[in-house]
Amino acid sequence: MYMKEVVVQNQVGLHARPATFFIQKANEYKSSIWVEKDNRRVNAKSLLGVLSLGITKGLAITIIAEGADEETAVSELAELISTNFA
């Protein structure tokens, strides 16, 4: 299991379009991936799950992965968030 905390800098947080980009990227990996906020963990490959966390700008979230490509998955998803989905 590999995890990393990242602060969301995107103006609208992880809603609608940014969440869709995040989920599409998460689905590229074989590992099981979760997003955790305030001790609540959801499947990072589920749009409803990610949206249900209500992630807004400035919040810290933890990206957790378990599987063959866990480190790559977490690192690339964290970078996607820290670069404002550029």
C-alpha cells in the first residue's frame, strides 16, 4: 500500500470536470485506488464517490493505492492535482 497527501489548489476543487479528469486518470491503473478526506475513504475510480467528499480548494486529501502499479498511480494522480489538472 502506498499513499500521499496532497492539497487541492484548483479553484473549484475536485468537482465536475476536474473530478472527471481525475477519475479517468485513476482508471488507467490496475491498482485499487482510494481518496480519503476526514477519515472517509471512497473509490477514486467512482465519480459519485469522489464528488460525495465535497473536496474544495485548500483541502488536504490522501490518495491511497494498493496493487502492482501503486506508487506510479499515487504519484501521477498527486501531480495531476498539484498542477491544477494541467
